Amino acid sequence: MKLVILFILTITAGAVAFFKTDKPFTVTSSAFVESAYIPQKYTCKGESVSPALLLNDLPENTKSVAIIMDDPDTKKGTFVHWVVWNLPPVESITENTTSGMHGKNGKGENKYIGPCPPDGVHRYFFKVYALDQMLTLPEGSDKKALEKAMKKHIIAQAQLMGLYKK
């Protein structure tokens, strides 16, 4: 009888593990969808405010969130538009957020700057990182410093890519 119960428990545990449906962490926006054009409001031709971001299936053990938004299509290399960390682990980051610690963008300013390509269509990547701790990085740090500080603390990451042309 004990052997039968042990067998049933083993089969049940295996079935639970097999049917476990951990969804991957993703990021979306109410402003635009993946690979679509970013609305003018969020660019240099509009208000240049950060779009709202929805963090779908953020891991439960996330202690903070970091975001890097950049444009890899410039002639001089990747241009950084937004660096922010120590955001709370919430499902929604509001439009034009002032939460968290802001770092230097490509213009040396501690804020979001909207897409403003000099020519052609450029891609803009909103890279979102779920971290296992708050970071002790000083405000005004750059993308490289943030990447170094969070390197061993990334639980999950997701990205949203949008396009823009002036």
C-alpha cells in the first residue's frame, strides 16, 4: 500500500512540474506595439516624455527594475536615450515617470530624451531588467556603470523595440 501511495505522489508531482506554466517576463506599452512606430508625443517632435511601460509576468523575487533605452542605428555608434534604475517592481511604469534614479543619457542629462534621428528610420530598444536588489549606484551614473552594477543581479530581462523617423 505504501508503495502505491508513493507511486501516486511521484506521478502527481511529475505532472504538476510538467504542467507548470511560468510565463516569460515581457515588456509592452500602451503607446505602441513591438516593431511599430513610436508616437510623436514621445519624441523630440512632441513632448519627449517616456512612454508608459507594462511589465508582464515580472518575477516574484524582483526587488527593483532598471531600464536602458538606446538607439543602435546612429552613425557614431549607439546613442543612449534613457538610463533609470531602482524603480519599484510594479506591473506598470507610468508615462513620464520620475521614479527611480536617473542616469546620464547621450547628451549628459539625467533624464529621458525622446527619439530624434538625424536621418532615416531608427530602432529604439527599451531594455528592462528585473533585479534581485536595489542598486547603490549614484544618480547621474551612465549606461556602462549601470550595466556593471547590475551584472550579477539580473533575474530576468525583456525588451520592447519601437521605430521612429522624423
